[in-house]
Amino acid sequence: MVEKYLTAGVMVMLVKWTVALNIMVGIALCAAHAGARVNLLTNGGFEAGFNEKGIPHGWNAYGGGAENTRLAMSKIAHSGKCALLISDHNPTAEVGISQTAPLPKGARFLIASVWVRALPSGRGIGGFIQLRFLPSNKFVQTGLRGNATEWQRYTIAGRAPDGTKSIVLYLYTHRSTICDTLVDDVEVKVVESPEELLREMGAVDLSAFPPPPIERLKDLCIDTEIVRDGEPCAAIVIPENGRYDALAGKIADAVVELTGAKLPIIRDSQLHELIRKAKREHREPSLWTPLEIALRKLFTCNLVILGNRSTNAVMEHLYNFYYTYLDLKYPGTGGYLVRSLHNPFGNGVNAILVGGSDDAGVAKAVDELIAIMRRAVKGKSLALGWTMRIKLGAELKLNLPKSANECGAWEDSVAYSPATYFGWNSVSRNMALYYMTGDEKFAREFLRLAFPDETAIREIWRVDGERIEDKQHPLSGPYHYNAHMMILLWDLIEESPIFTDEQRLRITRAFAEQLKHWQAEWCYAGRQYGNPNVTVGTRHDQYAALSLYCLARYFCKYYPHIIWKKNLEAARWHFASLERTIQVAGELDHLWWLNTGLEPLMSYMLISGDRRALDSGVLHSLLRAYDAIISCERNEAHLRCQSLSFAHKAVYLTGDGRFIYYRDLTDLNLSAFRIGQSFFPPKGMVRKPIELANRITIAPMSVETWRGRNLPMRYEEAFQFLSYRTGVTASDDYILVDGFYGGVRNPYHCLAISKLRIGDKTLLLGYLNQVIARHGGLTEPTIPMAAALKVRKVVGDVAHIECEVPNFSYGVWRRRIVHVTRRFTLVIDELSPRTDMDDLEAVVQWELATKSHATDDGRIEFKVKGARATIVP
């Protein structure tokens, strides 16, 4: 018996060893295959020589042959003795090299890379690396940037589409590229898996990588330990100014009474020091911003946090990251809230939020917390489970909506219906109402809509329309304008006992599928990941990137995977240019939507903690341009789309109360119950922007737009629009000049006086206040898109503006505007033809705010608010 047992034991051991050996060999073989990856290209290091035209052996010329373009061998090499110089000094030509190679059987994932630097004393670096798949002609590409002092490696990667037979690698310039670029050590290699590819990649189109499967539910971290066996497991967080010292002492004394343990009390100033340290040590690229890193370091033990976003810095930053709604409007005057926040940073640490909108509410919340602790204590241990105690203030109770389709949101504006356009849909409205009120009917309604039957699908069609694109799978297929709140709110409510684990897992899997929805969209940020030329796009692009960021952040915390990590990085990449350029497509030159093209980037800044746009001054420049279009008339066109949250976020980020002044120029109700975060500012911050009076405020043009549109003026003269005003009320003089046409939905205009008001009387209004030139009844086939600002002066009561359109039809158009406060505006238009013409016609157009009539002597007369106005030719 003993012998058989030993034999069996040996056999089992041998079987185990054999299996282990096979696995190890497999891993070793994979590692050997990966380590010895073969370059699919011939002569990638250019050591095999060049032909007489400077083309490396094994490569083909791309373009070339044009004047001031050339390919040549260079002895300035990254490795070996040779590199290739791609020289392009011709803005109308392209030059480069390409090589086609067969795709190995079974290969799916490829990485292409090149080392680049600029030629010393040359024209700088430029050009592109592109990996193209044949016969589909799909490709990935990124621009080349760098300097003349060091070599830099650029990497792109992609998944070969089904049916791919071969690949083509291009190194080339576009038209308008001026450069002397050195390239060396070009490689295209096969990798074994998407995970391996993503770890090594630089730029890549992430749309080829579906969401990883969710096998099991995350750890919900339901219990928040306060004391374990007489030892403290938590700390109390209060403001530095001593505002809640007595309340913190009351909590600490209660814990001593219940368990014998003394909880430490820490000040919110500790977070400020952690933030300063994180900023000093931070290096990009990074998955998390310095603000989030600092908060993560503070969350080393469970925290009991007192106050609201305006009274406690820790609560303030949790609020910014969308982990609480506690502010000056919620839970309202005299209301209070005690709520558990579970594992917000994915490190197993919880918080108990104890707060109110005023000090009376915070005091009531402390009493409620102590009552909860008395019921929860067990011997010398104290742990709180999922906790939600909400007492709304009286004014909020009076305005509570009966259904989610009747509520307003802080994202509301005059122009859009309540809680329907930016940020919200019927699913997220129900989630928010459950979170804010605790009423379980809203949670049940959320579940009904999340997995709809035929009745619910018809309701979604009726209520949401485009706001939920995939009506059968609302969690997986929202419209990008209305998506990001959904996953943020799920992070806040998923621990509620109203949901079963089966429901939680089903909901989580449905949210993960949302990635496929974004990958199918034209504005998916993952397609541009790593591209150095990417700048902040339209509001569509911004909301798509914001939605991707919120989704990827959730899964990076709780279901980490390289695919989620890269998507989070891609979302951040979309906004990264804000540290260096004012280029934001926003809503192009739809000035009435300008604020809607700025709010999503501010929301991203808050939710991510990314303050590069603030530190660089870019946000201040963008908001100063916004000042230019506000004429300070009540509910005017440029204020109709301004949301309450836009104004409040701008106040918070800049510390400037002028946006409260703009908010108060609209008729939006500040007392109504609204879902979401208010960012409501403290009292006393409102101010009139008197610095705008008697000055010309300019919205500058980005260098990217100026260069990309090939505009015919010096960059210093380019502008989008400008305004002059004598004050900041609706009865002050105001002139708005639009100097740029974006080629979108607006009527064509170039150098139009889109608004002229003298006192409280608007005389000109519209884009047709400009000059049209015709020859033989026709304009030139190419129309001008922008004007150059030549003169801007204000002397006393006189403003002087001169602009010029150098490529105007048949000549140069110069418009001089002289405005005398409260009296008149003189407009002098001068057209200088490029050549002598007999039948050149110049038409000066005027678009008025009211009806008019022409007099016998050629004047145009009209009445405005009982006064007579005249245009004198």
C-alpha cells in the first residue's frame, strides 16, 4: 500500500511537472518569438546604400522630383553610418519613400516605428509615418515632431483588417510641410496580442480593440470601518479655519464613548500640501492628474468628511471629481446628508460624507451620524454599511418633481428644454433623482429603462429621441452629448441594496459595451491617440472624449485592463493641446453656441483634475473672447445657450465673478430643484466686468487655424471677432465685428458689422453688413474667409478700427470704423482693384434690426425704440 501510494504520488508529481514544463516552454517560445521579431522591411536602417536619386535600396520614391524637394543620404545617423534626409522646401509638393511588404500568415497586430530628428541648420522637422493595409487601404498615421539635438522614436500600431495581404510603410511630407527631417532605423514588426501591441504602441487607432470581458463583479467595499477592536481605522477631515472643530470633537467623543478609540482629526490643508507635492513631481504622460494623485494619497484610511464643496477642500475636490453633490444648493437650506462613498479611487478606502448646504445642516448631519453609529457599534468595533440619510431643505421639497421627465438640471439654459440636451437623458435623470432624494421609485425606473421592454422602448423614442441612439440598449448606446453622467452616477449608486449582484453585473457589462458604441463614431477620441497634431475639437468631439474619459476612468479603477488604460489616455490626449494653444474648434463661428463649445472642456478639467488649460492661460484667453460677444442685453442671442453650470464652472475655475453677472442677465430660476452639481458660488462674488468698457476686446485666431486655412495676412493681424463697448449695460454703446468665416451654417460673411448699438438702440444686426464686389455681375470663384486687423485705438469717446481683406474679390477691401460715443458711427469702405476694370460694381449692404425706408436723397431711415435713425451714404 505504501509503495503504490508513493508511485501514485510520483506519477501525479510527474504529470504536474510535465504540464508546468509545457507551459514554461510555451512562454519561452512566445518570448523568444517576440524577442526575435523580424523587421518586415528591407534596409530599414539604410545601411545597404542609396541610388543616385537618394532613394535607399529596397525602397520606392513617394512624390518627389519637384523643385526644392530631395532625398539624400546623411551621415548623421541614429545607429550605423547612414540615415535618410527628407528635405521639402516646396509648400505645393510632397516627397518621401515607401516600401511594400507581404503580411506573414496569421499576423494580425503590427507596430511600425522610426527614429527622427531635424537636420542641424535645416528648416526643422516635419512629415508623417503611415502604415497602410492592403487591399482595404485602411491606415494609421502620425505626424513627426522633434528638434535638431536628439533623436526621438515615433511608433504607430494597428490591427490588420481581415483579408490583409500586404502592408505599405510611408515616410513622407504633405503639401505645406517645410522641413529637413532625418529618419533612421525604420521597423515594422508583428506582435502576438492586442495587449502586447497596446503596451508598446505610440500612436494607434484604438477602435480595433473591443472592451475586455467582465467575468465577475468587483469588490463593492460595502463596509466602512471606523474602529476595529478598539483601534481607529478612520480619520475625521475638517477645514483649516476651525469652522467645524466643535462638530468634529462631538463625533470623536461619541466614538470614544462607543469603542474607547480616539479618531485622529486632520485638516483639509493637508490636501493642499499633497497637491503641491504632486504637481512638483508630476510628469506627463500620466494616467492620473496631480489633483487625483494627491487625493489618492490622502485616502490611506477611511475618512469622515464634514461640510460641503465650499467649506472643505477635500469635499471640494471630491465634488469636482463627481463623487458627491454636496454644495450650497444641495441638500438645501437646513437640509442635511449622511452618505457612504465606496472605494472612489479603487484602493479599497471609503468615506462617510457628513454635510449640508449651511452650518445648521452640517450640525444636523453630525447628529444623524452619531445616531447611526450607536446602532452600528459591536463591542469595540464600529463599521458602517451602505448609508444614505437625506433630509432636503424646505425649498427643495416644495419643488420636487414627480417624474424624471419633469425636472430641471443645472445644465439648463434659456434656449434648451430642461435637463434634455447636454449631459442628460431619461436614464441618467432617474439615476440622479434616486441619488439626490433616496426615493426608490427612481431606481426602479432606472432599471426599467436600462433594459427596456417594448413599452419602454417606445417611451425612450418619445422622450429621448436622439439622446439615446440604441433604444434597445440604452446603457451601451447613448448619444455623446448625453452620455457621461450615466457612468458617473452608476459609480455613486451601484452599492445600493436595491440592486442585486446579478443586476450590478449585467449593468456593468452593458456599460462596458458602450466602448463599442464610441469606437463606431466619427468623433471617437481613440482614433487620434498619440497624434501630436490633435487639438481640441468641436463640442461633439469634446463630449465624445469626455464620455470616453468617464467610462474608461470607471473601468480603470474597478476592472483594470490595458484597453481601458489606453482609452483613458486617449481621452486625456484630446484635451492635452490646451497647455499650448487656444485652438478649440468648439462651435466654430456659431457665436451663439460659443459657450456650449467651452463647457465640455471645463467639465473635463473638473472631472479629471487636469488644470493645464488654466495653468497655461488658455482658458482665460478663451473666456476673454467670450466676453467680446456679450452685449449685456437681457436674454440676448449669445446668452440664450449659456447654462447655469457654464457660468458657475467659469466662476470656480477662474475665481472671477463676472460670469455671475452674465448669468443674472438671463431669466433662469435659481430656486428650482435641479439635478446635478450646481457649482453654486458663494455670496458676494458677482461683479460687472468694467475693465471691458472703452476698450476693444479681440478674440484671437489660433495659429493652427491661420496656418491651416492659409490665410493671406500676418498671424499677428488675424482675428476671429472683436467688439468695442462704452460700458457693460444694455444702454451702453456696443459694436461687434466678425472678421472670420468658418464655412459652416452661418450666412457667408467677411468683415461684417454683426451688431451696432448706440445707447439702448440696436441699429445694425446681422451678417449682411458688409461689401460685395462684382464684375460683370459675378464675384470671383474664390471668396475671402478672413480679414486682417490693421488699427485699433480708443481715445476718449472715440474708437477707431481698421480692417483689411487682402484677397477680396477683384481687389483689396479696407473698412474703417470710427465711433463717437452716443452720437454716430462712421463707416468708410475702400475697394482698391488689382487691375483697371470698367464695370466693377461695389455694393455696400446694411442689415437693420427693424423695418426701414429710403428717402429721395438716398438716405435709409428707420425707427428704433421711438427714436429716428439714419444711414447717410
